[in-house]
Amino acid sequence: MEVTFKKARLVGDRSATPSEDIQDEGDEGSSGPDPFGWWALPEPALLMIFEQLTVVDLLKASRCCRRWHSIAKDDLLWRHKFQEHFRASPSIPLKPGAESWRSEYRRLSMHIPFVQAQRLEPTVENNHGHTHQVLHVSFAHNGEMFSTCSKDGYVIIWNAKHPCSEKYAHNMKQFSWKYSQYSQFNQSDTLLLVSGVHFGSPQSTSGEIAVFYLGATESHLRCRVVNRPYDIFGTWFSDQYLISGDLHWLAHLVSTSVLWLNKANQEIDSEHVPIMSQLYKFYNRNASSVRAIMVARCPWLDESNDPLARLTEGEPEGESAALPAQSSDQGTSSQASGNPLSHAASLRRTRSATPEENYLPDISERRSRTRPGDATIHYLEEYRKAVASANEPSEDDEEELNSMDVQEEYDEMENSMPKYLIFSTGSKTFTPHQIGFKRIRNVYFPKKLDPGPSLKERIAAKRAAEQQQQQTPRTDPDWWNYESVKDRFDNVDKVIDLHGHIIGMALSPDHRYLYVNTRPWPKNYVITNPLEPPPIAQEIDIHVIDLMTLKRVGNMLRAHKAYTPSTECFFIFLDVCEEYVASGAEDQHAYLWDRYYGISLAKFKHSDVVNSVAFNPHDSEMLVTTSDDYTIKVWRSRAKAKEFNIPNNVSESFELKPKN
């Protein structure tokens, strides 16, 4: 081997230029009369050398000749480079559907959002953008628009095509809103649900939902719906119906959350046509309530594959069906950071209990991270098996989905599509620490209002009731005793306790997995007063729940930072696309992870709390982040930056790589 190296150096000194070498690389045997050239190195030796090279040098070496080019594409070599560079676990196989380890290396190097393409804020030349903290961002399903909500009271709809530009803007303060906090496009991207907080006393938790029509050239208001507390947010039930909420106090620390199904337009033809109908009514204890509702479309869910049925047969349900709802009586000043949770007002101590079977033990207690963003999403093996099987669609599945789409055209309530209602709630304290699941079945929206009894009949009924009350005094229900009043409420099918303050939730694009941001409580902490929640950690954990089994299949501990105490904690929204997971954080950065490998990839800089992030559903190389620094930042991949001739501005984005 030593002779070979010496001969190679001599040959290299006399050899032609690199361009000539590339031109003559067609035939391995035509590299010259010298049989001991570098090109003739045994493949194992060459691979050992290539392993020691940086990726840049390896790519340069692959251009020397065809043989080196072929060997440099060795998949085991690139698997080693991938695992070394991105700190991926050797036990994780290649992502199903990926071409090779080399293509995966290229994807995570060139096709992740990384270059700051735009900074959307008002300027002297352009008055587009927000003038206060930007709380939320969401994309249209077609990827052509996104909307942002801010404490300046505006909701702005933007064109997503580069360069992004303002399309529509609505000032919600004309409706006595303090600020807009959340938005969501309907399935056809023709309507936008906007949720906001009303002006009022510091103890007020009143909110409202507004629905706007989005046309090609104009946008206008369709309807407004009361929403209380405001952090229920609201969500689309189907393309033309939405869910709102209301809260009613029954007794000290006890309330009920009523969820309403609403038409997304104001009925003007007849006063006998209803525009809202009660959907569910849940029991809340210990000053808790239903918050952050969302609807998951679950085409895989049927009677033969129902995790709730398995839970009923094989596991004790305990009190998991008895949901606490929150009392929210305290708003915050518009100068406060982020979008705060609604809070309980002055209430006294009470006892709470949560069944132990609702706890989920930590998949990993790896809390030795020293830097935020270094954390990895740790999945159970069943998660990657499910990803692999999901990557192999069958013709039957496609036919079933196509037939379901056809049915939906005639199914206004989408009863042919199995769904879960998902929300955060609590049972031990007013802060949300549990996730509730309710299987939505056979929803009926009345076509005509029941006129009810006539005036004469109502007067007669009232007199009869008064006479009966004189004979037998009315006794009020014992609202503290759930067992005695549970027939008045809807059961929650499943409750998962995450033992921490839930501050954000997001569904994967296929609605199979639920990702949850939490700020954990101290381990084994005992709550004695529901109005005094436990102290919360400065780190934010991310949990992953499989909606097919309703079990946790992954988590990431100490994913990123937060600093506010429990009483001032606000929402940090995360988002999930096919390839990546992203989240805001209180440490003035947004974070990006690869969804399958679980590895941290990058962080994106702001000058204040990052409240929300959103991927373009049709282009995972585009990410939008919003912050308390009044800005909206649009991040695109290096490949897209080159395609759009965007300056390679990476001064505010950082790759999360191991220390050398």
C-alpha cells in the first residue's frame, strides 16, 4: 500500500488538470499505463479514506473519476455521515420512502427552512404588517395564503407566494375586541375563522369568533359567534359549520362547558331556521374548563378499530369520563407577553382526584440536556413501524378515501367521516394539564326551530310549576357530587394526564398524531389547592400521542425554553408537517426538528418571545414564525432561496449540530 501511495503522488505530479481527468473518466482502464494510480485503490481502503473526509471534500473527491463517484455514493458511507453529522441514533432505519441516506443528507442540508426570505413588518415605504405582538399564524390548506393575528386588533391574510404580500386585513377592534388571537381556514379555504378577546374588566374571559369570506378579489364578514372563555379558540367542524363554547358556573369551583355547533353564515331568510345547536355539555371541577378545542378527522377509525372500545373492555375507566372545566375570569393587559390563559377568580380550596390510570409514564427521563434545542424526539418502536406501514398505501385504501370524499359532498355534517373532538382541560387545578377525547358520532343539525308551546300553554305550565313548588319545595342538585348529576352531562371518552401545564397542541397533516407542548410540574407534586397550581419548569416538553391507539408514542424532554410562572403562562403554538416539527419558545427562538428521526435541526432568531409557527402544507421548505417583537418572519430552504434569487441571509438562523 505504501508503494501505491508513493506511485500515486508521482503520477499526480505529472497528471493533467482536474478537468481533463473528469473528461477522461469514462473507462476505468483508460486512466493511463500506470496500474498503481489513486483510481485503483481497493474499495475498502477508499471507503475508509472517504469516511475521514468532510462532506465538502467527499463531494469534491467524487468528481475525480467515475469509479470514485460511484464509491462515494455508497449508502453505508452516507449513513455514517448522516448519523455523525445530525446525531441520529444508529438504531433508526432509513425513513420509509426515502431514496437513500445520501438523499436524506441532502434534504436535511438543503431543503429545510433556514434562510430568512422576508421580514414582514410596517416600514416607511410599506405599511403592511402588524404594530403589536403577533400571536398566531396559520396556513390555508392549499398553501396559497396564511393569516396572522395580533394584539393590534388586526387579522391579516397574506399571499404565500414569494415575495409574500398582504392580501386582506380586518380591524377587529370595530367589534369591541381587545385583540385577535387565533385563526383557522376551513377545508375549502373559502372561509376564515378568527377568534379574539373582548374588551372588558381584568376578570372578563369573554371572547368572540368571527367568520370571514375569502374571495379572489374581496373579503367580508359572514357571521359572529360568542365564545367563552376566549381560550376555547373555536374550530371548524366541517366546511360550513364551526364549534364555539360557553361556560356556566354551577357552584363554587364547579362549572359546565357547553360546546355549540354553529352555521358559518347568518340566516336571513327565515326566523324559524336555526343557526346554532348544542353539541356537548361537559362537567368541570376544581375551577377547570374546556380549552383549545380541535377536531381530528380519522378515516381509519371504525368499529373494528376503535381504541375506546378496547379501553372499555380491558381497562377500568375510573373517573376519566368526568372532565373538569376551567373557570376563566382573569384577562391580562395588552402589554403582557403572548396570549395568556384565562384564569380562575377568587375561589376557595377544594379537593380533587384523578384516576392513576390516566397518567402516562415518561418514555424517557433523559433530562441531562445542557442546551435547548439539543433534545431529540424519542419514539416507541411502534411509531416508526406505523410510519413504514402508512407509506405503503393500498388500492383499497385509495378507493375508500375517494368514495368518502364523494359522500362528503352530500353529507353536511360529515357523519361518514369518523372524528375526535380533542381539547385541553384539568381536574386537579384550573390550569390545563389533561387532554380530553370525545368520539363524535351521528351529529344532527335541526333544519327548523321547534316553535314550542303557545303563550297560553306556557302561562298554564308556569302556574302549575308554582303550585307544585308550594306543595313540594324544590331542592337544588348537589353539583359537587358528580355521580348524582352525571346524567345531565356528556361523558368524555378518554382523558390523558400529562402532569404539566399544556400550552399548545397540533395535529399531524393526516390527523394520526397529536403533538403537545407542556411545561412539566415537579415529579410527585401533590396539589392541595386548585387555585394554586404547581410551579412549572422552565423547559417545554413535547409529547406525541397516537390517535389510533390513544397512547403516547413519543416525547422530547427539555425541547426548548420558557420562563413565565404558571400564573402568567401563555400559549406557545407548534406545527407539524410531513417531514418536520416546529415550535415557538420564550427564549426568543423558534425550533425545528425532523419528525421521523427526531433530531434537532435548526433554530430561528427573533428579539422577543416566539408565539407561533406554521409550515406551508404544500411546501415544507417554507416556515413562518411570529413573535412579540411585532414581526413575521418567512423562512425558506437554501434550495428555494437559490431558485427565487433570495440573498442567502442566514445570520438569524442557526444549525443545531454537535460540538466538535
